Amino acid sequence: MAWEDPKVTKLALTSEWNKLLFSKASMREVLEGRGSPLGGVYFSLKHFPANVFDALEQAYPGWKFQGDDFSDLMAKMREGYAAEVGPAAEYFEGGIRINERCETSLPGLYAAGECSGGLFGANRVAAATTEMVVEGAIAGRKAAKMAAENEAPPIDEEQVEHLTQECTSFFDREGSVTVAELRGRVRNLAYTGIGVIRDAKGLSKAVSEMEEIQEVLSSLTLATKRRHHNREWMESIELRNMAQCLLLSARAARERTESRGVHVREDYPVVDNINWRQHLVVRKGGEGIKLTPVPVVSQTEIPKEQIPYEEAIVQAAEALMAKKELS
Amino acid sequence: MTGNDEIAVQIRVWQETGESAYREYVIPVDGEMNVLNVLEYVHEHLDPAVSYKSSCRRGVCGACAMAINGKRRLACETVAEDGMTINPFEGA
């Protein structure tokens, strides 16, 4: 484990902070050239004595967990086999900006659950299901009230025409790039440039490459021209949205010159509570991308100081352990 | 007939003519593959016309329910085998 302080290691092994701490630690190994052949790290349970393994199996009968069957893998793990594992996306801290009524900037449009942003700050340690249920109830009630009290707003025919044209234009494009090819590039860029450990150089590269991909999208060619049962067409539209979201993510991540929660900047390894105790609101309108810092609304008083990233985690771990001891 | 490290499957595909028909594809097998892995491979490397629905890829959501050898199955939970018939448009 790449964490120096044993308190952080304990946090990684015993709390919901594990996802953050494990992914950073394993990515660090890969970046420093100690990764496994497929670009991950080895995960072994060999240190578990047999009776502890038995107890673990009783906790997960048949080695089944949330619909997945791990029995084959666990049989091999028991023999001392190590699996190759690597970090992957699980939850997005950012998202559509909403207020406490789940309203977006568009009147009548509400957002709830993981697609919304900001509820958990820089690292989600509570359940996303709770967010989904609570915000879903709020958004549902507000939307019903809004719909009952207001006439449906007029539909902007010009915008409908524009969007239809944009989606169907994929059929008219003549180029040499395939969806699969471009999708692979976008995925790779998201992992390497806007991934677990970031810096200005990588983020700038992600920004310029994503802009280039947006250009290339206009010369994308569909092999499948029919309008129904066309996965390739669906993927093209998705790809356009993916490139847009990732470009905005990269711009925001480059702007935030600090490390906080899941956002770790190699070139700014401090939690900056002087300049960055703020949300970064990203807006893309006709005039281009706009990034606006907005102060966090919180009743918790935090000293205005800069703390080295790992020290900030130790502080959080200590606060968490003190709370547990009290309760 | 195929070698040990590849399998041949029949997949129902919509044609440009507006009708659907079965086509045969030969897929290299890397360890154990499920039917969804097969569809993904064919769509990406052999024939983008092959279409199907999927979401969670791990047996929770049900999006990849389809007819496999005439039976209703989840593509992500069914081990791919040589000679299989896959119809992504039935059994959902």
C-alpha cells in the first residue's frame, strides 16, 4: 500500500474511503512502472488464514454478491492465486447543478440522483441510493406541483429542427473514421488524461485531443444506414455527448488547482481551503465554455489554510475514528 | 467446423433491405466468454450492423434479455458456445 500513515491504510481497509484510497494507491503503482501486465495491480487474499476464509464465505454464501457469482475466482484465490485488478469509474461527484428543490437552470426540468452534482462534496462516502431516493422524492413532488400549476411551455420548433438535423446528419457524413475506433480513443483519453491521478499537462492534452475528436466526429461514417435497430447510430450520438462531457470535465479539472477527495492533482498536492472551498460551475452556451467558482454552502467552520493532501486524509480519518469512539 | 480457440454463432441481424435474417460469425475465444461479450466483439470488429441492448453487463438490469438457442436468457449471464443461435430482438 502506497500510503505512509497507518491510519490512512486502516481507512482504506475498513471504510467507504476504500474506493478512493485503493484506486489512488494502485494507480500510483502503475504510473511508477510496477503495474501488472494488463495495466493494473495484483490482488491476493493469501494472507487470510483458512478459518478466516471460511468465515468470509459464510458472510457471502456461495460467493455470491449483488447478482455476481465469484465462486470460481474465490476457489482460485483460496489456492493463493492473485487476480489482476485496476481502478474503474464507479460514481460521479459532479453533475447537473441543482438547488435544494432539485431545480436545474431550465425551468420545469428537475434532476435527481447521481446525474446531479455537489451533494457529497469531493468524495462520496454515504450511499448513492439515499441520494437517489431523497432527491427523487423531492424532484417528483416539485415537478408534479409545477406541472399542475403551469401550462406546458411552448416547444421551440427551431431547436427541435436543429437537434433532429444534428442527430440524423450522421447518415450523410462521408469519412473514414468508424464509431468503434473513436469510442476507443475517447475511453482511453478519459482513463489516462482525466483519470485517477491528474496534472496540468495530461489535462491540457485531454482538452486538445477531445476538441480534435469533436472535429473528427463530423467525418464519422456509419456502415449501417437504417433508422431502426441501429446500435451504431445510437453509439454515435452517445459519443458526441461523451466527448462534450469529458471536455467540460477536463476543463474543470484543469481549472481546480488543488487536490480534494477524488480529484488528485500531482502538480497541486494540497487541499486549498483558502482559494478552493468552492464548487466550480461549468456552463457551455453560445459564447463557449464558462467556469465560475461558487462558494460552498456549509455550516461547518473550516480554517482557511492549505493542507497537504495525505495529511488532510489523516485528519479526516482521525475525526471519523473519534466519532466512532464517542458513539 | 472451427478450431478450439474460436466459435461460430448465428446472430439475427437487420439488413438494409428492411428484413432481418441470421448471419454466421466466427469469434476468437479468449478464456470464457458470455454471449454479450460475443455480441460486443462482433459489433465492434466484424459487423457494426449487429445490434442489441445492454446496460449493467452483470445480470442485474435485464436489458440484454434475448432469445439464445430459442430460450429466453440474459446475454451477460450465458456462456457462449459453438453453434449457438442468438436473436437479440426476441425474448426481451
